[in-house]
Amino acid sequence: LGPARVGYLIAAAGLLGAFSMIFNGWHSDHSRERYFHLAGAIALTACGYAVIWASVTPLVTIVGYLLCIAAYHAVGGVFWLAPSERLHPRSAAAGVAAINSIGMFGSFLAPFAWGLAKDRTGSFHLALSCLPVLALIGAAVVLSLRPKPAGKAAAYFVIGALVVRKVLGQDHHAGAGGDIGRHHDRGAVRQDRGLVGR
């Protein structure tokens, strides 16, 4: 590709990334779900890296590049929404600082490892093969942090406990009422006997 076509390609990728970021953020807000939107975008980024790694033609490389850019920006649309739901307001600042610190450490380590692999092997193929694996690990970590919904067994247990409590409460009140009725009947019989004796 010539310089002009490369510029057009980069501009198209930027527009596609802006659209994917807005759409993923909007859909996440509309469905009130964060983790699948984030993990799915990271997994698509891994797919884009894998396409570039396995590519043998420029056209396939372009497709993988566009997929990477779109998925990468889609991650940015929902990235900070998931931690805000998990972190307590008192620990949110420390959590955000920890995330930024890990990100900055990775920003230092990844280019260093990339250049080291290039110097040792003479190509970017080895370093590029690691990117899909790392992205999939990140997607798995995001899914592991997803809040677990209460299981059906727990729901049935709670419902059953409420029903048993209700039934036992009714039996208790019924038993108390029966005892009161029996005492009342015995008192009435004694009064009748007293009147007859008189």
C-alpha cells in the first residue's frame, strides 16, 4: 500500500473504533451489563491479533488490524464501568490506582519483551503470537470477577423455609386456639354442673 492508502486505512480504523466504543458503551448501559461487554471486546481483540499473526496476505492483515482497532476501542467504552460496580466507594480510589499501576507496569514490560523477542528471533512473529493468549487471559479474568447470581437451589431453600415457617406459625396459633377452646369448654361444663348441684 502507498502512503495515501495507509493514511486512509488508519483514518477508517479510527472512525470504526470511535463507533465501536460508543456502541458498546451504549449497549452496556441499555442492557445494564458490563462484564460480557468487556470480556467480549477483549476476546475480539485476541481474534484480531490471531488473524494478523496467521495472516499470509495483506488483505487478511488489514481485516485483522481493523478488528483489533474496533475491539480495542470497544474495551475503552466499558472498561471503567465494571470496577465501579465491584469496588466499594471507600476503596474505589485505591482500586483505580492499583489498576493504573498495573497498566503502567505492563506498558513498560510489553514493549521491552516485544523488542527482546525481535532481537532474539529476528521477527515479530513470536511476540505477536503471545498477544492473543494474553488477551484471552484478560477476558477470562474479567469473567471470573462477574458477580455470581443466586442459584435456584438457594432460592428454593429460602422459599421452602418461608413456607415451613408460615405453616408452623399457623399450626402454633391453631394449637393455641384449640387449647383455649378446650379450657373454655371445660369451664362451661363445670359451671353447668355447679348449677345442677344447686
